[in-house]
Amino acid sequence: MSSGTGGAIRVARIRIEVFRAPMPNPVVVSFGAIAERVIAMVGLEDADGAVGRGDIWGNFPSITTEYRARLAGRLLPDLLLGKTVDDIPAQYAAMMRQLRVLAIQSAEYGPVAAIVAAADQALWDLAARRRGVPLRRLLDAGARDRIPAYASGLNPGDGPEAAGRARQAGHRNFKLKVGFGEETDRGNVEAIRRDMSAGERLFVDANQRWDLETAEKAAGWLADAGVGWLEEPMRADMPDEHWQRLRTAMRLPLAGGENLADHSLIDRALGWLDIMQPDVGKWGGVSDNTAIARRALARGRTYCPHWLAGGLGLLHSANILAAVGGDGLLEMDVNANPLREAVIGEALEVEDGQVRLPDGPGLGVEIDLEAMAGWRVSSQEFA
């Protein structure tokens, strides 16, 4: 992976904004519900006025988003304002080292990691814009323009109906939320499978709901039902021997990785995960997520970026997947999200299960922040 700055970047201005929008139908997961959409957006501007952007992860619980934005306003100016960056992965690693004591002292590992990940995203977007190339081509000159995708966020209450709407929108792959009791889960899986055509696939995500024995039992009937993968059936911090036992017993691929926020955890999990799913906003940004994706592919695993929040992180995830290759799919939440749509506009439209990435520099979109002003709840600027 190139450091790819196209010359040294001097960060002249930082802008951190939070936007909040209500949702008619919450996204339901086995541990709760996402009742509104909230994003914290980091913008890094260079001395020439070019801006790169990234998302601070904070979609659950949504009350954490404003706090993370305020914390970013305390941390990022010291880390980046007036500084010159000529190697983005090295800068990412340096920021994580610099904040390590703070993360330990405050026990704020997640917020700190998400803030640094967003800054890393913004640096990569800015670097690609300065070079005048799409981000994926800065990561790999031979990156693809089209990638496969799947419709995510299918809720237990209306999963089959949502899958039908996603199919009409161009999707051919679907992921259902499970972990709501065997009767509900089986009914939804069977209903979606009945409506599927040749070549379509169904995946399921238990969001860490089950213990080992329940996961083993569920994996059996899910395999019989023709499900394509089982995602996060147990807590991410379960002992390695539990994951190894489950992997040995399973007859369908095992997916996970969004809640593994450490290289040692990632490397261990590659011993039992078939599908590696790091989250570009939770930890690692573009720098480490690209490296993890390539490591997973080298181990014969599939890389499928995890994302269920704003449009910037979705575009960053798409660019990483397009750059690293493999047969992974882009996760695309199909629930209503006006903030996501305001960011991506017409980009990433789905056709026959594939999305075409925009050709413009960086992330390939220009965001109309004034059009989003009605959702803005806070703004900080540092120069």
C-alpha cells in the first residue's frame, strides 16, 4: 500500500460536525435498536483548501456520537493541526501510540480508536483528492470500478418484506438479523429463502447473541437452510477454544471481526473466521483496514468490510474492497438513512447485485453541507 500523499499534506483546518436525523423504523439488533441516525464527520483541510473527510463511528448507542465529536475536538488539533503528513499509515500508528496512555487512563478505547480512524480516513481522502485520483486507485492502481454488495440490516419484524424491496432496488444478496428466538429466526430465514432466485444468497448476523451451545445448534439448522454465512454468533471476547470448537462443528462459513480492535485479536481470529469483517470507523481507519484485508486474503479468507452507519464510512469501505480484490461483498444497510443519502447522493447505486464506485478524486463525491444544515446539531472548527 502506498503512503500515497502525492506530496506532504499540511493540515491547516479541522472541522468536526454532528448531524442527527429521526428514523421512521429503527434498525433492530439482538441487543437493542438504533432509533435514529447520527453521524460525526471529520473534515481535514490543507493549505490549498482541499478537504478530506471521515466518519467517527458512534451509531450505537447514538448518544455517544456528540461525546466522541467533543473528544475529537480536544484531541485532533494537537495531533494534526499545523502538522505535515507525508506517510499516512505511519501517522495513524503515531497517533495511536500518542493516545495510548489516555485510552488506558480513561478506559475510552473505543472513542479514541474511532476518532483516530476517522482522521486516518480523512487523510486518505485528502491525499487522493490532491493526486486527482479515486481513493481506490491511490491504494492500488489496478483497483476495480465495480464490486459486489449485499443488502444488510434486515430486521426480524419485516425481514422478508425488506428483502423483497432490496431485490427490487437491485440487490441479489441479503443479510438478516437473527437472535430473536428460534421460531422467529427460522420463520424469517425460510420466508426469505422461498422467494430467492438462482444465484441469490442469504447471510445471517446474530450480533453476539448466543452462547456456544446455542450457536452450535443454530449453525446446524442454518446450514440445512442454505444460509451463506453465520456472523458473530457469540461475544467477540469468548475464549479461543470456544471459537475453535464452533468452527470445527459448523457446516457453513463463520464471519466476524467488527469488534476485534487489536492486531493480535485479528491474527488469532484468522485461525477460525472464514469471513473477516473489520470496521473502518471502529478501529484502524483506511490504513489498518487495508492491511488487515490483505492479510486475510493472504490467509485464504474472504474480506467483507463491516459498515452500518454514515455515507463516508460506506464509501471508504467500498474503496478498500475495490482496491484489495478478492470475492468479498460490500455491506449496504437498506434501512432509511437520510444522512447517508445526503452524503453519497447517486453514488453506489445497485444493479444486479453490484455497485459502481464514483470516478471522481478521493471518495468521488462532493458533500453539500448546507443542504444538511437542518440536521446539524453541533460544529467545531480549528485553524
